[in-house]
Amino acid sequence: MSTELKKPSLAYSLFLLIMVISIIAIGMLVFQASIQIMLFITLLTIIPFVMKLGYSYQRLEMEIFTSMQKALQPSIILLAVGILIGSWIASGTVPALIYYGIQSISPKFFLVTTLLFCSIVSLATGSSWATLGTAGIAMMGVGQSLGIPVGVTAGAIISGAYFGDKLSPLSDSTNLSSAVVGADLMTHIKHMLWSTTPAYIITAIIFTIMGLKYGQHSANSGDVAALTGYLSENFHLGIIPFIPVAILFALLISKQPAITSIFIGALAGAVTAILYQGVAISDIFTIFYDGYSVESGIEEVNTLLQRGGLTSMLSLVALFLFALGVGGLLQKSGVLEVMIKALTSRIKSQGMLVFFTIITAYFTLAMGGAFSFSAVMTGTLMKPLYDKFNLSPENLSRIIEDTATQSCSLVPWTASGLFTAAALGVSPFIYVPFCFLAMLTPIFSLIFGITGFTMKEKRSGGGTSHPADILVS
């Protein structure tokens, strides 16, 4: 005889959420424990509390594994990127990008140049991950050599990468956001320009001002000379090391699968390393697994080049698995749904609708551990309310992108947060304060929701469109 499943009350749901947050926060802040072990402990701790709702252990175990399966593809991508980074250092690709970047970019305009460069790459490829794993790695190296704080450089990279990602018709997040609410893709992209454009301009101004400040205190010229001297003496530079970059971009732009594209890019780097840099074939396999290793006697060189390898991503894969396990339990038990419905029941105005949409997107992103989860949950739960307020679906899809897409790399346990930290070699706690685009865009969304400006209404039979619709058409 099967046990009847109970729907959690609001009080019980709130209790479970507070317990999850408390266990992780106390472990990390008080005992300096790793987030991986705290998530694993949290996962095991909440199982009996979910079982009180009528679930058997076997069913919960199945739900945990089902949720963790979502981590398989991004985890393999993470491992492939680890291999790619090591391969591209050995091939001279990363050293060449760093060397020529130092030679050509003015320290005063480095940050805004980084923002623009990463924006262009992301628009062309439709992938923030591809941008972070290629242009991002190179610009981190250049920034470090110029004495720019790593968090600031990472903030410029991430802002550019996600600006291009959300506005590119090639992007998975852009297509998913429009599809889940039933909005036309290009209409959705045009509608995002209202909130994204002013936020991007302000972000560019901020990075320009910060660049002028840091450009005056750039690294000692002797340190830069030592770094560039080592790179030119120990690597064959020139145009050949850029071949792996061209191959990877060509594959991504032609919409080839990310996993195979990244690994082919890594293989291209390996071939370049063997034929152009003189690396032994046996060393390539070591680099694939453990990453590139160097003992140059120069701290800057060791910091920049001792990176990559499959093993560098294993702790992040564990983090992703445990985070999805916890999120899966909270979703399956109905805890998330109860919390969201409790919030949405209080919506009485258009401004409040937009505010709660923003909160819902952030909440589901944090609890679900993935943009796709946040987009689907937010779109599904909030769309009936937008219909009730006679608002076009692109209003909702814009808010999903302004929040979940742009902030997914700011949450340490999401797929994007894990990937960003791994690719750039910087903790989210260091780069989050400088991700200005992700902070500014939702503010414009909220202002538009309160004022009604750009909030398109649904077209009726003989009616006219919203004035904002005319302006962007």
C-alpha cells in the first residue's frame, strides 16, 4: 500500500529552506568548510524531512539521481575545458594572446576594451562559456600582467560575455527564454535592448573610469618585461598559435556540439604544441590530465601558466552534483512551488508583478542551480499573471534574461558559476562586486515595471501596439 504524498505547508517549506541555508552558511563561515562537503551534508540531512511528506527513501534516491543527471553534460564540458586550457597553454595560444595583448592594449583602457572584446566574441558565438574559456582566459592573463585586480578584470569579462550571450540569436538561453513564455525570438531580443542598452552604457563608463584609475598604478614595468621576455623566449609566438582559436570559433559559430567543439579545439592545441612548440606526445597526455606545469622562477609566469587539466575541474563537478541533488529534492517535494505561490498571491499591481518576477527568477536560480531551471520555473509560474495583466510575453522573457541569464555566473553552485570560476581562476566572491551589468539591468526592468514604460500590452483585434513596441520595431 503506497503512502499518500503530502503537500508541504508554507511554514514547513520555510523551515526547510532556512535549514538548508543555515547548514551551508555555518559550515563555510564558522568552520571554513568547503562548499562541496557542506552541500553533501545538507543533501543527506534534508532527506528524512522530505520523507515525512510521504516519499520513500528509494523514490527520493531516484529523484536525486535524476536531478544529478542534469549535471552530466555541463560536467563533461567542464572537464573538456580543463583539458582545453592546459592544451592551449602548451600550444602557445594563451601565451601568445597574453603577449600580444600586453603589447597592444593601453592599461588605462584595458577594462573597457575587455568589456567590448568579450561582448563581440559572445555575440558572434552565442556562448558565454566559449567567451569565458577563450577570450576570458587571455584577458585575465593580460590584466594580471598589467596589475589590474583579478576581480575587476573578471567583472569586465563576465559583463561582456553575458551581454553577448543574452542578445545573440544563437544563444541557448535566449532561445529558451523566448520559447518558454511563447515570445517571438527577434521580438524578445529587440525588447531586451530597452533594459540592456542603458545598463551596458553605464557599465562601460564605470569600467572606463576604473581603468583610468588602475592604469596609473599598473604593474612594475620590470615585472611586465620579465613576463613578456619569458613568453617570447620559451614559446614560439606568431600566428600559428591562433589556429586552435580559429578552429574552435568556427565550430561554435556553425553550431556544432559544445563538447566535441571544445575537445577538437584542445586537440588542435595539442597538435600545435607537438609540431610548433616541440612538446613530447607523452607530455601532452600529462597536460590533458594534470594541466600545464612550469617552474620559471617568475611568480607572474607561474601564476598565469600553471593551470588547466581534467583534474582541475573535479571539485567543481562534485559541487555541481551535490547542488543539483539539493535543488532536486526541494523541487520534487513541492517546497519551491509553495514558496513561490505564497509570493505571487500578493501581487496587486504591475510594478509588484515585475518585482516578484525578479525575486522568483533569483530564487529559482539559487535553489535549482541552473539557468534552465530558473527560466522554466519562472516562465511557467508567472506567465498566467502576465496574461491576467494583459502584458505581452516578451515582458516576462526580458526579465528572465535580465536576472537569471546575467546572474547565473554570480551564484557559486550553478553550472555557470562553477564554469566561470574554473575558467577564470577567480572565486565568485571576488568578482561578483564588479559584475555591474548584472546588477544594473534588473534595476531598469523594475523601473519599467513601476512606470509602465516599455511594458508592452497584448494586441487586441483592432487595437494598436504599445508605443514602446513602435519605437523598437
